[in-house]
Amino acid sequence: MANSSSDSAIRTAGLGMTYSPGLFQPTKVGLQNLDLEVPKGSIYGYLGQNGAGKTTTIKILTGLQFSTTGSAWIFGGDVRNSATRKSIGFMPENPYFYEYLSADETLDFYGKLSGMDRTSRKRRTDELLTEFGLNHARTINMRNYSKGMRQRLGLAQAMLHSPPLVILDEPMSGLDPMGRRDVRNAILKLRDNGQTVFFSSHILGDVEEICDRVCVLNQGKKVAEGPIASLLEHKIIEVKLAFTGVATEGNPVVVKLATRQWHDGVQYHVLVDSEEKAAQITDLLQKNGAVLRAMIPHKESLEEYFVRVTMADGGAGPEYASRTKA
């Protein structure tokens, strides 16, 4: 039965996935009671550590595996119905292509699978290869493509038939800064065209920059969801100060107030965890002849929020914790 909603591109209710690793092995829970609602025309970020359940969710939404509990719908149609999945463009985390086909031939092949006519296939191939900077390599076999080039072609394949919903698993993976910029711009363009984008990513700065809403998954459970602006704390959690006219050994009073302090040979830098301490240190140093060169307040980022909510739910992965402390 369809669970229609005029405003939802994706909807799940009680979605769950358990695995049986083998005889006498404990059952593994991949996803627990997931309720999601992704608005049409939005960019939705799906976040979590490795093994949190992101790819499992994406496989269920794209019909690559069936959930053990709950239901999922795409534009009101059950994801188990093959007709429903025609409205999806999908790129897996590690896209695979036939090694002896060129980019032209690859996109033409996928265009035929999507039911596109020859003229439309040619037009969209030209547009997307230009957009993702692959025009120069359109006749080169896939076996000669780098990981970044494969990622770009995977995105082109997902967008080829202009689907109303594009699902991307780690689309920024393996891309250099220019490639990530191209992907961000392509995703924003999809939203401008009224399409919906649902994607997972470990690059939280990119997610924060372009997403309307995010969901944080931890150990198969949803631990937070909503518009980014409503999730992040608006209070200032850190202030960075820079002074000239301070001795290289710093100031002993500042050492007691600061989270960190160091001298780079030209400026004396101070990090504090409140505006009150920033004002106190500034007043103290200026009275001793120092000149304030910069005062930069810092509010909570999406990466810091991610670590905070996952730690509260049982712990974030060391890669996130160490990066945040660095």
C-alpha cells in the first residue's frame, strides 16, 4: 500500500535490518526502527560513522536489498515495486564500470537502460561530460580512469535521465578540491531544478555548506534529524585572539585562562572558551602594551555537532574525535 505524501520524496516507517552472520553467530543489527521524511526539492545529508547503517538504508531505498522490518516509499510508491525505482538516479560509493567501454559508451549504455531516446542520450552525455570536466577523456577506456574520474562519471550516470530523486553514497570520496566543488555545484543545480538529493558523506564541511536538512545515524539508530540551522548551537563556543607586542613566552595569567596559547614569532595567539574570558584577556594584555590584531568568534560546526550527539549516544569514531581536538 502506498504511503503518499505530497511533500515527501522519501519516507520510511520503522525501517529495520538484521543480519545473520553465520551458524552460532549473534545476529547483527544494521538498522533500527528508522523513521525518515525527506521533503521534495531538498538536499538531505545522511551522516554516520562507518558501519552506522547509511549504505544499508541506501540499498533498501534503491531495491538492492529488502528490509527485515518496516516500510519505505519513494514519492508515495513502495520501494519494493520496480516501477517506483524508475524515479531514482543512484551512484554507489565505489561505482563500477565495464573496463573496455569509454565514457561516451558507458553513458549511452546507461541511457538505454533508463529508456532514453538516442537524441536525449547524446545531449545529456555532452552536457554532463562537460559539467564534470571529462570531455577530454570521453573516448578513453574506463580501465585508464583514475578514482576521481570514475566518481565524476558515476555522478553523471546518476543524473543522466534527469530523475526527480538522486541518491548518492559518498559522492565526494576520492575527489580533489576542484572535483568536490564541481560536485557541490552539481547538487545545488539539481535542487534549483526542483529535484531532490539524498546523499551520505564523511566530508561534513561540504554537507554543512549545501544541505537543507541532515540525519545523524549511530549504530543503526537515528540520533538527530532536522534543518542544520536548528540543530547547531548558536552560542559562541570558542574565541580566537591574536596580539602583537607580547613576549614570546606569553603571559602567565593568560595561560591559566586560555584553552591554548602560543607565539608564532610575530603574533601571540590565544584560544578561549567564552567571550567573557576573551574580554578579560584583551583588557589585561592591552594594559600591558599589546595590540589586538584579531578576535574571531567560533560557533559550533556540523562536525562538532556530529561528535557531540554520537558521543552522547555511545561514542564517535576516533577519526572524528581526534580531528575535532586537533
